[in-house]
Amino acid sequence: MCTGDTGIGEWRKEDFVAVGYIVKTHGIKGDIKVISLSDNPRRYSTLKKVCIFTKSGMTKEYHIERVIMAKGGVIVGFKPPLTIAEAEEIVGGHIMVPADEVPGLERGHYYHFEIIGMDVYTTDGRNLGKIVDIMETGSNDVYIVKGSDREYLIPAIHDVIKEVDIRTRRMIISLIDGLT
């Protein structure tokens, strides 16, 4: 899975997906509190081992011993248990899983990591730029597209999104009134 403490050069980050952000240590047993980046925080209960990518750029494989659902996040404990100092070293890092372990979605639905970085074109072939972020509004997502001269806010609705090609990292949209 991960190669150990030798740094990101030993594995390709694009082969992994962040499923959690480590916000702080928890308790005296080296547990950590994680904000889930997954739509399904209960998926942590099925994880046995994960890679942690630290804010300093190091990677290491960890074996999960216990997962406790908590208000505002998930508490994760490892085996062997971490010391407080070891747990503090990974705060600010990300829990990563191999991309091929991410469950598939139904047709027409995509993970944020699949959409961010995608090139966006209009139906007449004009390149608007790349998707740099996704705003969740409650009713539908809004893709933030950064072009060479401006930023576009593209609603993720069927009237606008005409084609999404994950393989070529390309999205085709139909410009409706108010988007130009």
C-alpha cells in the first residue's frame, strides 16, 4: 500500500484519495480525531489499513484498530497504538486510501476528486478553464472554473452539464443565460 517513511516520491499521490483530514489528537492513547471527507463517514468502520500523508510530505501505512463515530468527526485508534508525540506529528495530515478501493457510484454521479482539475469546454468548443473547486449549496453543487481571464460559477445541473469524461478529464457544458 504505502512504502513507509521515505516520502511521497515512493508512491504516486494521484493513485490515492483523501477520505479524512486529521484535526487533532484525542485522549492519551494516541488516537486522532478526523473530519471525514467522505459522503459516508461510516466507511471508516470497514477500513483496516490506511496511508497517512502528513503536512510535512511524509507517508506511512497505519493499521486501524478502532473507529468511534463522534460529534463533528470520527475518532480513529491504531495498532500498535501511537504515542501522543506520534499522533501530534500526523495532525494536519490526510488519511488516504487507494483510488481503486473507492466504491463506484451510479452513472452520472462523480466524486469531487474526479471533477476537480477537469478541463471545461462549451458545446461550441470554447475552453473556459479548469475546475478548481466545488461549492456545495444544498440544492446542487457549483463548479468553480478558473479561466485565463476570469472565473466562472457553473451549476452542476442537467441543463448545463452535457458530458463528463473522467478518462480524458474533460467536461462539456451548455452556457445558459447568466453564465456568460
